[in-house]
Amino acid sequence: MEQAMTQRQTSWSRWLIGAVVAVVVGVAVWYALTHFVMGTQTNAGGEGAVSSEMTTGDPAELPMDDFTKLALEKASQGDVEGALEALGVAIAANPDGASVPHYYRGLIYVEQGDLPEALNDFTRAIEIDGHFPQAYASRGTTYLMMSRPAKALEDFNKAIQLDPQNPNTYVNRARAFMGLQMLEEAEADLNKAIELNPNLLPAYFNRGVLYMLQQRPEKALADFNKCIEINANAPAPYFNRAVTYIELGDKKAAATDLAIYLTLSKDEEGKHQARALLDSLTGTQGLDTMLQEQVDSEENGHNQ
């Protein structure tokens, strides 16, 4: 988990969860590979909901041969190796026209953590079709995951030039700007993403992180509140809202949010950090009491 780097360090800033693109790649890839079969868009509610997705596009909108369709079907069934095999056949059958198979194979490689191979496939997709915004955006996201924000920025610029109405790409470009310490440009992109999609949780989350970097905790609080309004089951906004409450001097509210985070999160590293922070606020005995109260509250809610 990345911890946000602030321009002016405060006593609590080291706890802030940065908006890491990598944590949602699995969700984004799952959506890209299953939407063709499922036919409905999902709303990620777990850890991945904190960050922007890869710009995958609707598979139904991308031209594809029978083997690429077969690959998507196999991927939706959990047969990743079968999907890779089918995509390999599609590429071999038409190497100079296989931009879409290369693109989907790149997404699978990203999910598997093989970023160099993913980069190769996205690059090949772009070489075949230079007007493929999803490929540029996904390659940009891969560069971000490899800590290369300048290269990522180039690809996001091109993706936005080709498709200026995709809010996810603005969120990802904002992350590249943040990595380059271009905070005003990042804020403008996040504002644009929210203009295009007023319920895009990653845009509010990233903007909240940005406001904390700029020492604007009141505005950060409003954005983390909006994240929780959009999806009350996404853990990371509770953690960051807790840090924001600490900055604003409301340690009780912070402790409550940390307790909620611990009940929702499956990220062991994040939970370790939350426990340490909560312990620093309440002491070990207070931590145990708050966690039990949160569990009791959830049980009562289910029983009503």
C-alpha cells in the first residue's frame, strides 16, 4: 500500500492511504473480460473502489474474431490459461490486425502481475491501431504501476485526445500529474472527471487525497464523505477520513472510522496500520472495546 507523500509533512500524514492504481486492476480486468458475457456493469465495492479503473471499454463495442470472443467467455468462467491460448490463436491468425486480442491479453498479463508482457501487448495494439484509446489508457495505467508517471502522462494525453468523454482516464491522468507534483493540473482533471460522472468514487477519493497533500482537510473531508455516500462498503475512504478527522482534531470520529475500516478491509497491511493508528488514539483496551462495539452495531443492523 502506498502512503501519500506530502509537501508539508504533518504528524499524521504518513498514515494517509495514497490512491494506488494497482489495487483496482484486478477489478478492471474482471469487468473487461466478463462484461461481454454478463452484459452488465458492476460497481466495485471492495478495496479496489478507491482508485480509477483501467479504461477497458465495453467489449461489445470492440471488433473481435471468434477466438477473441472465445477468450472472453473462457476468462469469464475463470479459465485464464484457456483465454490466453485463444488470444494467442487470434493473434497468430491475423498478426497485422490483432489490436484487440493484444489489448485483452495485455489486461490478463496485468492481472497476473506480468507488467513487461502487458506493456508489450498494449504497445503492439497501438502499433496496429494508433486510434485505440483504451490501449493508450491501459498502457498509461501500466506505466503508473511501474512508477513511470511521465510516460503514463503521454499515453493518457493521447487517450483523452481520442476519447475526451471518458472520466476514468482523467482520474488516471490526475494520478500521473500527482506523481509529477503537478497538483493544480491533477485537481483540474479530477474536477473534469466529476463533471463527466458525478458519482465516480475514484475521482472523489483521489481529490480527497490531493486536498490532504495541499493541507486542505475540510475539502478532503467533504470528498471522503461523498465516497462513503456513494459506496458505504468501500474500506479505504474510512481510513482516509479518519486521518482527516485527526487533522481536524476530532479523534473520536477518527477512531470510529478506523474501527469500521477494520471490519470491512481484507488488506492485511492496511489493517495493521489501522490498528496501530487506532491504538495510538485509544490505547489497546480502547481499541478492543471499539472493535466489539462496531461488531455489535453491525449485528444489530442485520437483525433489524
